[in-house]
Amino acid sequence: MLAGGERLSSADFGVAGWTGAPFIHLDCCFAGSNRGLGGGRFEGLPTGCLQHGASAVLASFQLLYETSSAEFSRELYTALLEDGVTLGEAILRARRTIHSKYGANPLLWATSILWGNPGIRFIQERKGSPG
């Protein structure tokens, strides 16, 4: 649901024109919800992103708490910006950091679910390098 009552559907990702199999982080409450259509098919934002070319989608299935989810994202992207760290490793680091800071309540550290490839890495362009 968007502002003004509009809805974003998985079909909306078909017009995005992504290149390079991006990583998509849907950092909002219930963005990871999917609906079963039968026959092993699902409809929702994560599956829509994957169907339209994303290599991985990180999304929540429940409410997010503002402070812990912001810190989770900060830890996630800090780890991803280190050379050689995979998405799966970065998620694990962020979860461990939030768990150690806020305790064992999984509503604070385990809300995000990864769909797709945990082995992707961010590649940073170096200043002055071609391309």
C-alpha cells in the first residue's frame, strides 16, 4: 500500500527496466508477504522482483520497529561495502549485532527474509578507474 491508498503490485516491477540482476531491499512492514496461487506459484513483491530479474530480495514479513530496523540496515550495508562480503554474510552480521544489542526477541533481529542468491557481493567502482 502506498500513500493515497494506491497499491504496488508485482506487475509494476515489469516496467522497471532493471539491468544487471539487482539486489532489492524492501525495507517496510509486510513487504515480504506473498499469496499462494496454487500449483507452487506465489504472488507478492519478492516473487515479482525475482520474476522481473532481481538476483535477491530482502523483505520483512511483519511489522518493523523503527530503531532496530534502521540499525539493521546500517549494519547490513556497512558489511556489504567491505570487499568480498556476501549478502548472506552481511545479513548474518547485522542479525548478530542487533541480537547482541537488543536481546533474543526475533521481532527485532529476524524480521527480514532473503529470497534469491545469498552469494551476491556489492562491487564498488574505484575513483579514476575505467568503466
